[in-house]
Amino acid sequence: MRVTIAWFCLLAFLPVVDAADSRAEETARTTVADDADAPKGSLVIIGGSERFRDRELWDTIVELAGGDGAKIAVFPTAASGQPIKSCAKLVQTLNRAGAEAFVVPVSWNEVDRDVKDAVFDPELVDRVRAATGVYFVGGAQGRIVDALLDDDRERTPMLDAIWDVYRRGGVIAGTSAGAAIMSHVMFRDAPPPLKILQNGVSMGEELDDGLGFLDKRWFVEQHCLVRGRFARALVAMHSQGIPFGIGVDENTALVVKRGYEASVIGYKGVLIMDISQAERDPSMDSFALKNVKLSYLDRGDSIDLRTRVVTPAEEKLDDILLDPNADDYDPYFDHRMFYTDILGNAAVADLLGRLIDNQEPEAIGLAFSGLDAKNQPSDGFEFRFYRGPDSKGWYTEEFGGEDYTVLDIHLDIRPIRIAGPLYEHRIAAEEKRRETTESTEE
């Protein structure tokens, strides 16, 4: 456990002002017209596996929908099995927070009417339009877009009603699949991250149209840290020319107000991915990208999605500033980091925190399939993380753990080859050594 040292709030705030100054030119380009065109409502983008007992998330959704008595339309569309029945717990949880939630029977299962009929039903559409909140459950995001977009991939009357809720100040919330639909482009039935790195993506196959509630410059990835999905998000973003990405972890949400005022609530954090200055190596057949920037936002942190200026939680501003370029930088860790599975559970978040608080300026992570690395070469990828002049972080234990906010860690990704088995049992190795020795002596 790191020993905390209290910093004066003013001193800790100065780096945030510096970050804002460095992007002053872009901020100045944000006009009054932009604010006027921004939606009045809010988005609650949940990474999945939300816990019904954690009140912060549900209280936030109900508050953004107008508070006690808020009418929240729950869409079970993404779910399989018994989607209508499975929404009972969700409706109960929202109502316990003060809402008057109801299930919208737009579902591919467990209803008597066709989905396409339901999304054109004027009575049902008007009921959703009269709501002040909409909630999309998890499952398969393809089911949501297939239901709410017509055969020409245009908005149905039901989707128009949902947009009306958002424009006039309501909240659109979604978990897992319901988070993926928030961006203009989303994954659809995609393979694991390593396969995406190896084979790439295409619109109409691994990628599809989302519903586009979020600014088109931003891509959304759910279950991001737990499942190592940041890697596949980078492939999708580069493929479609999307400069920025939001990777939300499980039981965590990014709350976006007025289209750009974003803050983190929940158990863990959000990964901000920036490939706006990244370069692809055209000589490489496999995915290779240089100078990606990653930032990790923890609970209580906020970011302006227009300027990408981050403001850490007050608890961190009052605690430890970690600026590797400062004379008084005193990192806690002093070992070089090597991660054999950078796509593993929360590995990238752990690495970012330890790298900003480390005497060593870089870390290496690998992604490969160990099942393929027997006696034949196996393709994989090296992830080289390194600090730059813009890298900095904050640390606190005020939340009951060791919590970091990390800004602008640079990342280079390049293909590699694992030549032969990673390991062999010591007994087998010893027998092989003896056989070699005996053969030599003969």
C-alpha cells in the first residue's frame, strides 16, 4: 500500500489547468451554436454486469429522468430467452429508486406481436415519447438496431420517439449491448480481441451501425477492462476513422450530460482511447499502430468530450500528484513490468496505474494464443506502453482502495512471433538434457 501524502488543493489543480491551456485553441473553436445544437438530455453508458444493490447508478438514472415519479421505458429488445420476464427485477430496482418504470414490448421473444409491428404502433410510440427516460438492457446489440432501424437503416417511429425523449432533456441509459448502441458504429457478433487484431474488421460483418446518441467522433466499448476489449476497439476505430474511444468497465458507467459533460460513477473506471495522432505501419500485414494515447478515468473523474480535458475527483486533487516530468516526482514502484496477457482481466488498467507511479518509464504486454505455441511459431502482438511529456496521474486511497487517474500513456502495437513453446516441464527438460549429454558422450 502506498503511503499517502496530502497536497494542497491549489497545487494539485495546476496540472489540470495546464492540460486545458494546451488545448485552448481547440476549445476556442467550440461555438455557442455547438452548445445550442447539443441535446438537452443525458446518457448513462454502463459497461455491463451492473449490480442491483448499488444505489448510485439507479439513483442517478432516476434523477436524470426527473426524479420521483419519472416514467422510464425499459426496452428488453437485446435479451434472449425470456426478456420480458427478466426485466421484472430491473423495473423493481428503478421503482425502488423512485421511478415509475414500464416494459416496452419490443422483443424478439416472449411477445405475441412482431417487432416491426410494435415499433410502428402509434399508441406504443406515444407512450415512449411521453416518458422522461429510456433504458436498454443487455444481450445482443444487433437485436436493438434491427428492431429500431427499418430495412433501409433509417429510424423507425419508435426510435424517433426515443430521440425526442433525449432532445428535450430525458435520459437514455443502456448496459452492455445497450451501451454499444450509443455510438454511430458498434461491434456486432464480434470474435475475441486477439482474433480482431489478427484478422481486422469490416462494416456489415464485425461492425454495424449504432444508434448514434454520442458524438460521431467517439466509439463505445463495453465490458472493456475485464475482457481486454480495448484492443479490438482500437482496430475498429482505426478501420472507421474514429479518433476517440470510450471503454467502460463492468458495474461502471459514464454519465454524459448535454452531449459532452462526462463523469464516471460506479465500481471501477473508464478507458479513454485516442488515436488522433497514431500512425499505422503500411508495411505490416497485421495490425500495427504507433503513438496511441490511453487515459484511465476512475470513479469521480470527469472529462469534456469536446476538448478531452480531464478533471480528477476532488479526493485525488487533494492527495498525490504523479508527474514524471516534475523535479519532486517520487514513484512508489521501481520494477520493470512485463505482462504475458495484456488482454487479461483488468490488466491494462493495472499497468497504467503502476506505470505512472514507477521509476521505469515503459512496460511491455503481450497478446497471443498459448494453445498455438507448441512446437510451431505462433503469431501475437507486443504492446509497448511508455510515458511521454504529457503523461501524468493522481492517486488516492480515499475510496477504500488504491485508485489512480492516469493521463496520456503512449502505446505502440506491433505483430510478433512466439518461436516455439513458452515453457516445458522441468522433468521433461532434464530428460532432454540427459539424452543430449549421453548422445554427445557416445
